[in-house]
Amino acid sequence: MIGLAMATMPTFAQNPIIRNQFSADPTARVFNGKIYLYPSHDIPPASAEDFPRKDWFCMEDYHVFSSENMTEWTDHGKIFDQKQVPWGKPDAYSMWAPDCIEKDGKYYFYFPDAPKTGFGFGIGVAVADNPEGPYTVLDKNIEGISGIDPCVLQASDGNSYIFWGAGRCAKLKDNMIELAEDTPTEIVKFGDREFKMTGVNCLNGLPSRQAEGPFAFEYNGNYYLTYPYVRNNTEVIGYAMSKNPMGPYEYKGLILEEWPDCWTIHQSVVNYKGQWYLFYHHNNYSPNFDKSRSACVDSLFFNPDGTIQQVKPTLRGVGINKATEKIQIDRYSSISDGASISYLYENNADTTKRFEGWKTTFAKAGSYVQYNRVDFEQGAAKVIINYKSAKGGKVTISDLKGNVITEVKLKGNNQFTEQTFPVKNSPKGICDLKITAQTQDIEIDWISFK
């Protein structure tokens, strides 16, 4: 059995939702009333002594995270690393997008890795009694699959189907670790070479330039196949629909458009407590190196005919913050002219300082940010503001109806300082906040209510 590293304390976050490490390719699943996140883990290439490419993806292990409210995420620690895969190359740094499903009380974690011999990729399986582990990595990879980015669909027809690579699919046996006996094969040509490919090509006839990362799910009698592919020079997330888990699929359009500064996108789609969500990644913490990515989430909605509405990524993300948490107003719902967002340590040579997050700069009087969905269930008597302002200034915190919660006078300082103020008019229940600078040149990191 492979034990987990000691779990860390919960982190409070909006987008990105994981704020203590890079977390790409996020696969979300719901187990036991919680939402679990199984991402891959980008690490700086410089930390891998035998990794030859400093400009490429570098991944050596997997972590698992969980949440009950979509804002507090607990890191349960490392599941396992590349040296613990019996069939895998121990220094490949190629542990890309994984998945995890439950069947009959067992949790099956599917992951890609480079084999010790040969070339390409295999799909391995690790098994546990709990979604956070500990996991046992099986001695062999799944025979017949050569590819990356596994996803397992547990369909309403009673079967489980595994998708991988560029949208290939095959049925699994009941043991969840072998392909069904009737799995088809075909000969595929790449240039002058021919390859024997297992399974069905579910992307046949669909836009699929450099397609990867399939994620399939079922909703309201339809099967959905979502996948990243290159539309121009970077990836978008497209989707197709079918009445059969193995297709044929009909292309329907985009779920998420390409980023201007990040080549990859990778996704999962999940229903949690009646709301659908799209999990994806972006290089929020690493704007100058798009091989270090971070998991994000936004709400997803369907049209009456079952098609998916395109998702517009946000900084605010989802979930309801408790008023007593550190509310990071740089993850705003709305922002005015004169207010801007930048890293707390913008000019620091140590790029890991970016995990400290962002700050909001109010450059002129009257500039504001809006932050939605804050729960004042217990009311509030005081507010703490972590800020910096050489000359000091005034800030008003109000709701969207114009009711002033408090108006504070900040002392002048040259470094971020916490200052506590009384609350004049505490909201009740869930409230949207507006933080307005009444004077210029104020920087705020976070606010929190007592």
C-alpha cells in the first residue's frame, strides 16, 4: 500500500482553486457527498536533474484534494509518484491527466505513464478503499491501450467505458482493469507507417486537430464527449453528443475558447448538489511559462435541447465564502476603471512567491471591486483589512443596494498591514459586497469579518 503524505490544512480560494502548488488537468468526481479533485502536478523542470527539456511539461506524482463547499479545499497529500509504478519508467516525468471512479466500494485511479521498455504511453491503475487512498498501484498497465489522459464513463447501460488519447474508447470488463473481449481493433496510418489501434475512434469526422484529454459523461439520456483540440494555435474545449457511449458522436461546438497565453486546456464536467461545473486549468500563477498550470472551476449550464452553453471563465469562480474567511477581493465579480489586479510580489525573482496571490490597487478615488456571495450567517462586529497605502485613505464596504456596512480610515504605511475596524451595519445571510476607495493609491490584499 502506498501511504499518503500528511494532509495540509484547508486552503481558502477562488480561481485558481488550488493555491499551494501547480495543479493541471483537473478531474472532479463526487464521492460520499464531497467533491474530489484528481489533477496532475506540474513541477519546475529545473528541479528534475535528469529531465532533459526545460521548456516542457514535467510531472512526477499525483495529489488528491476534496471540498464540501467549493471554496475550502483540503490537500490529502501525495497519492504516489513515478518511482512507485512497477511497470513505469521511474524518471519519465510524464504522469499526465488522471481519473478516478468508484465501483463496489473500491476506488480505481487511472493514470498515464511511460513504460520501462518500448515507447509511447500506457495506462495504469491504482486501487484504494477510500477516495483519498492509500492506493495500491497494480503491477501491470492495461493491456491493449497505448495513450494518455484516461477517463472512465460509468454508463446507465450498466457498462464502464474507458476513453483515452485522441478520443479512443473501449469497454472495460467488470474487474475495471482489463478491456472487454470484444474490443475492436483497426489499422491506422500515420504517414508511411501503420499502427494497430485498439478501441473505437469516437472523434472520427469531428474537429480534432491534435486532440487529447477526452472526458465523457452522461446527462438526461445523452452521452457527451468533451475534448481539447487545436483550433488556431492553441487548444479549445469542444464537445460532441451521442445516444451511444461509443458513438458515433455529433459535434456541437465549444465549451471554452482558447487562452491567448496558455497553449493547453484540459477539462472535466461534474454535477455537485444539483449544479453542473466545468473544471479546467490556466497558467494563472505562471504567466511566462505555460507548462505550469493551475486548476479552476466555473458553473456550466445546458440549453433545453441538451446542448451546452459556452462557459466564460471568471476570477471569482464558484461557491459561497464565509464572511470569516480571508476574502480575496482580487478574485472579483466586477471591477471599475481605476482599479487593477497584480501579483503581491510582482517583481520578485522567486516565482513561487506568486502562490502568495494578488492584490487590488485602487489608483483613483471612486474606484471599486464587487465580490459576490459572502455568507454573513453569524453576522459581523468587526472587519480586518490587509492593505498598503503610503498616505493612508478611506474605504467604504457596502452591499449592492448602497447600504454601508462600514466606512474605514486607513493609516499610512509602506508594507501590507492588518487593521481592524468596527462594523456599523452587519448584513444577514448571503450578501454581495462592493469595496470602494474614497481616496487614491490604496492596495488591498484581503478582507475578513469577525
